[in-house]
Amino acid sequence: MEEQSPRSAATPEEPSAEWIVVSTKPRQEKIAARHLVQRQVEPYCPLFLMPRWHKRAPRGPVPLFAGYIFVRCDPIHQLNAVRFCPGVLAPVAFNRQLATVGESVIQALMLQEGERGYILPREMTEGIARGSKVRVMEGPLTGLEGVFTGYLRGRQRARVLMEFLRSRQEVELDAAALAPLHA
């Protein structure tokens, strides 16, 4: 049985352990997190269920902060384990000071994730707001944009105001085929 040194893993009780921001290689947040765990360093990569904005966009949860993760570590003893980890570019620093994040911010993100393990966008929990611009993601009208006018009974279907041949028409569509557009 392998014996671990008492300082090999940062724990929340250690006063020297703090959350630092780490820049990762493109789309390697999960790879970096997996390797950091193997090095007894606690990573946190908050995930977000992104509404599909394009038919080839990812369907599952994606990192909330693309290219960045949070790492709880003792910078004096574990920074090299973080710095030279596969998937990591470098710890983020400003004027040679490591960028840190407060425990309350991390806890707030974890609370939003809940048991799901990812954050849901407001549109998925509260629905799309009337008057919002939306894009059709599936079906014969794929790629067209319009203005959301409301849900029909059961929220399975929705009405969207669209412009066709210089006239405006209200169209009924599958609500799951709509993606809100953000400015």
C-alpha cells in the first residue's frame, strides 16, 4: 500500500490552499481536470448546458468558462504540478500575482449546478421570454430566425413570428427546435 505525504493533497481546511484560475489548451478543460486529480490537486470545471445555436453545436454540457478551470491548491508546494500538467497552458497571473477566486464564488457556481452537475440556462428553466429573437434549429425551417410570441398548451409547441416574402406570419413549431439568440 502506497503511503501519501501529509501535504500531497490540498484540503479545504488548509489555510494555504486557495482557488486559482488556470488557462487550458483549447477544448482540453476536462483532460486537464482529469490529470490534476491524478496529481492530488482539486480541479473544478463548471459546466453549462448550452442551448444549441447551430445544428453542429455540441449537444451536452460544455465548460462555462471555455479555456479556463479553477484549481484548489497550495501555490507554494503544488504550483509546478499544475503548471506542467497535460492540457494546462499556465496559471493566470496579473503583475506576477496569481489570479484567485473566493470560496464563495466557487460555492455559488456549485450550488447552481446542483445534483445535475451542470448549470441550466435561464431559458431552459423559465422558458423563452416573449419578444425574444429565436433561431429554428431543426425541421424544414432550420436556420431561419423570428420573434418568439409564446408557448402553446403543455409547452411542447411554440409560436414564432417570422417574415416570409415581405409579410409576417405566425408559425407553430416544436418548442425544442428553438434556440434563443443573445445579442
